[in-house]
Amino acid sequence: NGGHYTHTWAVHIPNGDNGIADAVAKEHGFVNLGKIFDDHYHFAHHKVSKRSLTPASHHQTRLDLDERVHWAKQQRAKSRSKR
Amino acid sequence: DFIRMRPSRTSSRAMSLVDAVSFDDPKWPQMWYLNRGNGLDMNVIPAWKEGITGKGVVVTILDDGLESNHPDIEQNYDPKASYDVNSHDDDPMPHYDMTDSNRHGTRCAGEVAATANNSFCAVGIAYGASVGGVRMLDGDVTDAVEARSLSLNPQHIDIYSASWGPDDDGKTVDGPGELASRAFIEGTTKGRGGKGSIFIWASGNGGREMDNCNCDGYTNSIWTLSISSATEEGNVPWYSEKCSSTLATTYSSGGQSEKQVVTTDLHHSCTASHTGTSASAPLAAGIAALVLQSNQNLTWRDLQHIVVRTAKPANLKDSSWSINGVGRRVSHSFGYGLMDASDMVRVARTWKTVPEQQRCEINAPHVDKAIPPRKHITLQLAVNHCLSVNYLEHVQAKITLTSQRRGDIQLYLRSPANTRVTLLTSRIHDNSRSGFNQWPFMSVHTWGESPHGNWQLEIHNEGRYMAQITQWDMILYGTEVPSQPDDEPNKSQRNQFNLYGNDMAHNDIEHDASGQWRNMQQVGEVGMAQDRSNAAACLKWNDQKCLECQEPSYFYQDLCYDECPQHTYPQTHADELDLDVELSDPDITAANA
């Protein structure tokens, strides 16, 4: 029961540091926002709506089909409150 | 000490000590939770007097940004402990709006490391520490955003302080996703050169909504040091949530007549009205920074051990105080009590790194039991083979159950040492039909106890429809040997008992799930059932539970014993008839014991 889909992805690209993560992002129309940890990267796609009830399957599929990508997941917003 | 000396002492030594704590920051006199003395503050001043100010320790605030050029912050501001995850740059400066809605992180940061003696605003608990901010709440929060924040520069940052979480609305059950969970694991295993990142978390403000912080997967996590609040008068605040995963408490706001927390605010200003558990977690983070300065080798688990041993129950009023199986007072509102900075620093100086964490998971077999409306059932699980865990730290009861209304379910866990832990209270707003799917209810209440023996899980269904439990797994964390070299087995429980007197006789007479009286009465202060059971004496088994023992062995907690376990005595039929009446009066019980 996650919140809306965002225009960002978490992407696992083994050995992505040597320019591979940037290349993957560029080839598929994403921007590499930087590393989350290890070989996991934070991508954004500026042609995807920042808030959507449905996933951006086309962009997900492109990442899924790229052999350099081990795993990718479109990020959903979580409700978080200051205390 | 501080208050007594301030007005008239003339000796040079006394004056120098006074000078050491007489700051010229104008809000210092209002910082009641640091300077009111008489055992009613968090005992920070003695640590300061010894020169412990958090120097060399790095704290970051995961929140809505940090006003890094604030006059009380800029001296201690650490850009390497800062990042803007919302805007993807290195500057965590908050976004300013008409309502100053992004003041939260700046307020939290000042509690930790506001500069002392700069004639401006307040004094941070760790005023010598470095402080950074991660701007991550001012935008969509996703699993990736959380993971990125929690794993920022883990070889540089020592302590991450978080005063946020899933909605405290009394109906949410939510926790870290797969990436954030991995960030916690990576942080605690690899951060700080392998000693483990320290994650300090506010336990939640859902008291008014009857929320339970065990339904928040961040505070309920073993990787976070979960902090609750106490008011100026030592009461449970109106916003406080009760749960078994809270480790300790710091002061914060309370009723309208009670004071709040002083700290930095947006626009280079100052406030004396920071509130809630949000204000408590950074105070704990500041104290943790002092402790790490006194011993940089402490691991993330060392710090939790030190909190457990030094937190002070005194002056905190709560009906849920109880005494666990090793004699420690613990409460569902306050954990082990109010954090004591000076005592933590003292203990930390000579602390020996705790032995490696051991983990043992036991799966209750064939759990598929209905819980009728307005009834409860009790499940039992014998722990006999977790040889690597003899001294408990965190305990998780991972539970899968279905219910027509999740808020109708209550869960209680009883340890072999007879510590009764509330894992879940009724939540009046929780109408969800989702139940719980392998939710790891966590408890710190049995810290130091032996896990060996019989664990009991009570499931209460206060609703009008049937509920069903389908899975119960126990995950026990702890050590094989005592956590400190001078801790002999059971030594601490005896010392603690002497401190707290005889008001802790445990009543172990009760109906079990089948309605049978137990065959042995447990008396006295501690109910540690040593695992000296004799399996060969069991005549009939069911699901690892012995149903009948061969004479002359004794039956106790589903096992057979050749001799009565410690603190138990043989029970006759006559005892059974009388004791249920007598034991209802604690005084009589203690006298009998």
C-alpha cells in the first residue's frame, strides 16, 4: 500500500562506478542523481510525472532489459511525519 | 552541585568549576533539563566539567534541512556530514516559506551542538561536536531517499539522529523498505570503521491517537536506539507512545504549565518551545556524542548496553514500571529510564567491547490457531537449543496473523524469567484488515536474561470476529558469554535486587492455554529457569512441550526436572487451592516468599 509513484528509481548496477551508471542513465533518458550505497544508484527521469498512481512501465522495462542493470525499482512516496 | 555552588562559594577551585558551567548564552538559565540539578536533569554538567563536550564526534540530523550559517551552528557545522537529498547538492540549507515549516532540522541540530559561550541563544549538549544536516524530508520521501540519508558518509559520521517516521495516527504499520533496511545493516556492520553507525530515533508522538511505537518499524528496529520523552515533572507526556522497543528517555515538553526545550531556530533566532519526541532524540544524540568522545571504540551495541546499565528510573512516574528477570526496572513509556550523561561517560571509559552479537531463530511449529472474539489464547515455545545466546539483548517476536480489525489485537510476551512484555496494545483507529505479515515486534525488556526455557505469547482478540495466528518466530539476539568480563552469571540480577527490595515477587500461578494449573510455584525475586531439564523423564510430548513427567521428576514450564529450578519449590495440591487467593496481594506474596 505504498504512496504515489515518483519519477525516481533505485538501480543496482554492479561495478557502476567507472562511468557505467552514468552511461546507463544517459542511454535510457535518466539522470544519475548519485550513489545510494555500494553499487546502488538513484536515477530520475524528467519526462516521468513526479506523482502518478500508475508505474512508468516503459521506463522500468528499459532498465530491466539492460544487461548491465541487476535490479531496478521505481520509487514510491512514503508518508513520513516530523515528530 | 552546580546550583549549590553558584552564588557564594569563594574558593578558587569552586569558582573555576562554576565558571566551567556558567555560560554567557542568554537562554542557558532556561535550559532546565541540563542545569536544574538535584538529580532532576540528565547529569550532563559533570561530564562537561571533565572536558567532555563531544569534540571529535560527528553528528548529523536527518530532517528538513539545517541553517548552517546560524550563529550558534556555524562554528560546529560540518559540510562532510551534510547533504541535500531533496535537491541533490551539498548544501542542506532549508527552504524558507511563510510558515517556517522547515525549521525542524535546525531546531534539532541546536540541541546537539549549539555553540557554548558565544553570547548567543543556547548551549548544545555536545557543544564541542561537529554537526551536519541532511535535507531529506522536504520532498517525496522514498526508500531510496531514506537509504541515501542513512548511509551518508558512514566512515565520517558517528551518529545519525532522526526525529520523524511513519504517521503516528494509530492506524499505520510501516517501516523501512529494503534499501533503508540495508542501509541500517551496512551502517551497523561497516560504519565507523566497523564499530557501527549509531542511529538514534524518536519513538513517536501518537499518544493521543493510542498509537503503539512497535508499529513503527524504525523505532521498533534493533539497529536504532529508540528514545521517548519525560516531562519537566517526570510524567509521561500526553503525546508519548508506550512500547517495548523504547530503550531510554530524555526530557522534553509536557503540559501547558511545563517547560519545553531551548534550541536554535530559523532566521538566526532562538526558541524555548521545541517539543515532542522530536526534541528528545537529539538530546540523546548529544549525550551519545559525549560518550563517544570518552571512548571512541564503542560499538553500536556497546552504546545500547551502556544506556541499559546507566539510565535512571528515579523521578519518572509511570504505572508500567516493572522489574525484569535480571532485576532491572523497565517501563513501556520510558524504557530503562532517563539518560544519565555523566554516568554513561564514566562507564564508557572502562568499557570492554561486548562479545560478538549472536542470533538464534526459533520457529514455533504448527502455529495455526484461531482466536475467538473477546478471547485470548496462549502459545508456548520452548527454547532449549540456542546455545550461542545465553545473555539476551534484543528479542523479536515475528508474527503473522489475520484479523478483521487489526486494532483489536493485543500481544503479550512472557520470557522464561517471567518478564511480561506488551508487544502490542489495542489501537482504536486501526480498522485495517491487513493483519500483520511477519512483523517483528521488538522488545528490549528482557535485556540480560537467559533465553532458555519456555516463552509464552498471549494473543488477545477484543473484536467481534475471529482472528487467526499462522506464524510465530522468535529471533533472539545476545551473547554467549557475559557482556562484560566482570559480569558473573546472575551477579547483576542479585545486585539489582538488593537495590530494589522485595517488591518483586513473581506470581507464576496462572492458567495456561489448556486451563491447567502449573505444577510448580515460582517464588522470590528472580525466575531464572536454568536449562537443567531432563528430557528423558518426559512421558508424553506434544510440539516440543512435555505434557507429563515420570515421577519423581518435577513438571515445570513444559519440561521435566530432577531438581526444582532455582527459585522454585515443589507444589502440593493444597498449594494450588490456596495460592490463587494469597498471591493476589503482593505484600502477602512477598512475605510468603
